[in-house]
Amino acid sequence: MKPAGVVRKVDQLGRIVLPKSLRKRYLMNEGDPVEIFVQGDQIILERYRPKCVFCGTMTEVKEFKERYVCSECMVEMEFLKK
């Protein structure tokens, strides 16, 4: 992971501000969801991209009953109905 060389303080509500240059570089806009991961002693922020609940892919994912399912898994589920 390449360090960005930017230091920010956490405010009293636990917030930090991502610099505009980073938001622009990683296509992050106001209101976009962000996923938070912890890896050892590191906190990792990542633009949220829905993943299929069955196989974990992020390709051709659609929302179905408040869950995300990819097109391949949808085809497999349709096959099970027969």
C-alpha cells in the first residue's frame, strides 16, 4: 500500500476529512458509501462496491430483496427451480 503522505486529525465526533485530491483520484463523491476494513493495526477505507452474497463477485451485481446477487448466481437459482 502506497502512503499518500497526508496527515489529518480525528475530530471530536470521530470524523476525518479525505483531501479533495484523493477523493478525485479514487472517484469518491459526497454521499458515496465507504467500506471500512481492519487489517492488523491498519484501518483501510475503500469505495463500497456491492458483492454477490453467494460467490463474492462484483461483476454484474443487482439488488434482489435487499441483497446483492450476480447474474451467474441468478441463472443457477433459476436452474434449481426446474
